Amino acid sequence: EGNEPGDSTKITYRELLHKVCQFANVLRSQGVKKGDRVSIYLPMILELVIAMLACARLGALHSVVFAGFSADSLCERILDCGCSLLIT
């Protein structure tokens, strides 16, 4: 379910697993490994869930930053957690 009424998507577990594994491979190709920190800066969309699950699949820690935050707020959160990758 998205933020707007009527904004929803349906996906099967099989489709979700495929997308999560696919994105985990993208993260791995970017050098993300177990114990790394990743920030996620996305609105309430399916890709947010996929990114979180892909990080968990690799053993990387993720921090979700609300997409309405300013650039300065985002920068502070990135520096505070010491993330190695930002997903937008």
C-alpha cells in the first residue's frame, strides 16, 4: 500500500523473491557485503521493500530515510551511520 488512497501493487512471493535476488546481485556487484551499511532514500513504493530485503539477504545493515527529508538531513543521516551506499 502506498501513501495515496488506491495506490497499491500486488506481487506474488515468487516474483518478490526474484526481484530481491536480482537486486541483491546488483548490490553485491557494487561491493556491498555482510556488515556494510546502506541508506535507502525512497518513497513508499515496492522498490523500497525490495531494497530492504536485498540488504537483509546480503547481511548488510540498512537505514531507511524518509523521502521528504531535505538534502542536509539526508547528509547528516548518511554521515551518522557511516553508510557505504545510498539507494535512491
